[in-house]
Amino acid sequence: MAMQEQEKTEWSNLSPEEKKRQLFLNQKALLDTFLGNGAITRAQYEKSLGDLRKLMGVEDVE
């Protein structure tokens, strides 16, 4: 439980831009997991990642 409280505190200290970046990275990690486990194809991954970048306005994050 203490870890969750710490994460909430850390999250609340982030700027809106940092929060958006972290959300993007979390979503990308999920896509990476899907691709790694064979749940989606490379084409689906590339399409989803491209759509995510466009929707979130994140172009410079790898």
C-alpha cells in the first residue's frame, strides 16, 4: 500500500507534459508486450504505435 501512495505522490508532482510522456511510454510498453507475445503482428504494432503517437502528439519518444 505504501508503494501506491508513493506512486500517487510522484505522479502528482509531474507536469502535464511529463504525465503525457509517461502515459505514452506505458501504452508503448503494452504494445511491445503484445508484439513480443505474438498477440499482434508487426503491422498491427506499427499502425497502433503510429496512431498513438499521432493522437498523443508524441513524436520524439522511442
